[in-house]
Amino acid sequence: MRTKQVRPDKLKYEYELSISHQFDTVLKKKYILFDFRTVKIFENFVYRINVIENINFEKKELNFDVEGLSAPKISLPNTGNAGYQFKLYDFKNTTYMLDLTKHKKKKCKYEFKVTTTSVKLMKKPPKTFIKVLT
């Protein structure tokens, strides 16, 4: 008798990206934090998301290519989401284009506005692999 294979529920998004204002107490500077994390919680290890960033301040474009996950360097068991953080210093209070790609194939274009106190999402694509929060 064969047993039925148990499969995890299909998730709407694979990743979440939180964009927020932060302050670096060591450098005494404001920055915008791009905090990537997986929706899935890993039970044995906390993995790292591999992201390649390409920033063009002149064109006001931010490109992040989410390549996948890498194993932890320390093999101590721990639970949690995989994550990656990028800090954008020397930003201006203006509108930026945000391009998110996954394995250089799936592409999502967002537009967000930075003010002195907040980050606001202006445009988002209808279909996406990542949920963007501000």
C-alpha cells in the first residue's frame, strides 16, 4: 500500500521585502534599509539570501537580483527565515525605480518615494514573486 505524499501549501509569495528609514548611531547618518526575508521559516538552519545589488544614483534606479539561498557558515542549529539586509546611505528625498529580479528571469518593477520621515510605495506590478512592504 502506498502512502500519500505530503506537500507543503503553495505560498503566494516566496520573499518579503521591507523598506524603511533607519538611523546608524555609529555613523550618525540616516539610511534606507532593504530587509529581504523568506516567507518560509526554516526549522534546522537560518539560511542567507544571496542578492546582487546594482545602484545607479544618477538615474535613481535600484536593482536587486535575488539569486537564491546559501547555507550558513556556522552549523549551529537555529530556526527562522532566511534573510539579507542592504543599507542605502546618501539617498535623496525623491522617487526611485526599484527593479527586483529572481535568477535574472522573473522581473518586477516598483516605484517608491522617499520623504524625510517615510517611504511610500507608488507603483507595483500586478504579478510578483516578492511582497514589498513600507
